[in-house]
Amino acid sequence: MSSMRNLKPIRVGLVADEPIRMEGLLSIFEDQAAAGQAPLQAVICTLDDVLLGVQVEYLILDLNASSSGLEALEAIRRSRPAIRMIVIGPEGNDELVMESIIAGARGYLDSAAGPQAVRQAIEVVTSGSIWAPRRLLSKLIDRLLSVPEGNLASSNPYLTVRERQVLELILLARSNREIARHLGIEERTVKAHVGSLMRKTGVDNRIELSMRAMNLALGQQSRVEQRRETVSSRH
């Protein structure tokens, strides 16, 4: 019990204009943390509070709380790059999910998400992984494989089908045991695939692996968008 009290609370900022939404978000923080996990501390704030430096490590932002939408995400990323963001937005809009993650979000929840889903997203993001639809993660991995720059241990690394499957599940914050069960293979085989992925991407642990894969994929997407804007401006 004493060891749990010694864990530093994780401060999570909440930005939502709708009282009902805020009430639902606050209810998430009523549950006690599981054994060995740091407690979550809710910090009600505005977008201006975040930009001016309110002390939070993570942020849940309702996109409907700001008329600027994605511009608000980009402003936070520029001024507070260390904050990990989870955004709440419309359901079924894959383009918005993609744009939100490109703008700096590490998790995306649709407006109908309940408290349990939000809590799970917080736990995944605070563990260093991404909370997003699996089909989107597959697209991001495709972009990772098309990165031309020498940012990886080897340019354009070849990933086997199984390595791609393992990487997708790592991005979904699955443990080696869960990956083995999902794919119907031995846990030691999963460890071998993870080791191979780390060597190919030049990282030392699975958190770095997931973040490197995501950052490279997002970087590639950003460059594609910039090229499109350049072409459009010329016409």
C-alpha cells in the first residue's frame, strides 16, 4: 500500500466545453489505480491554459471544444511538444483520425466512447503506445516502409508479413504473450520477431520501436502533404 502512495500521480489535462463531456471525463479519475500503476490526476483547463504552460504530462482534448480544431493540436505540438495528447472527435472519419495523429495526437476516440474506453486509451498512451484504429496503424506502417531517408538502421527495411503483424500489435500495446496468442505462435517466436524489428529500426526497446515507427510514418505523411500543398500553390 505504501509503495502505491509513493507513486507520483500522472497529471492529465482535460479540455472540453460541454459540461456533460467534462463530467464523463472526470468520472474516469474516480477509480483507483491498479497495483503498481501511478494514479491519474485530472486537471481541468482551457486551451489557453495549456499553451501558457499549465503543468500536465498528458492531455485529453475534445475537438469540439475549440473552433480551431486541428489548428489547436498543431499549436500545442509546437509550444508544448512533450505533452502526449488524446483527442475526441467524430466517429468514422478516418481522414480526421489520420490528420489528428499527424498533428501530434497519440490517441483518437470517437465522441461516443464511454469512460472505460477513455481509461484504456489513457493507459495505452501513458505506456508509450498509440491508441488508434488498427486499419489506420496498418496504413502508417505502409508509410514507414516507403520512407526514403536514411533514418532507419537500413533504408527501406524489408519486413516480413509476420514482422508487420507483430509491429501492428506492438503499436496496439499488446504484450508478447498477447501477440503470441493472437497470432497462434510461441512467445519465444514473438520475442525473436521483436528483436529483428529492433535491429532493423535501430532501437533498444519496444517503446522506442513503436514511437520510431509512428514518428517515421507520420513524418512521411507530413512530407506528402507538404508536397501536395506546394503543387496546389503552383496551380
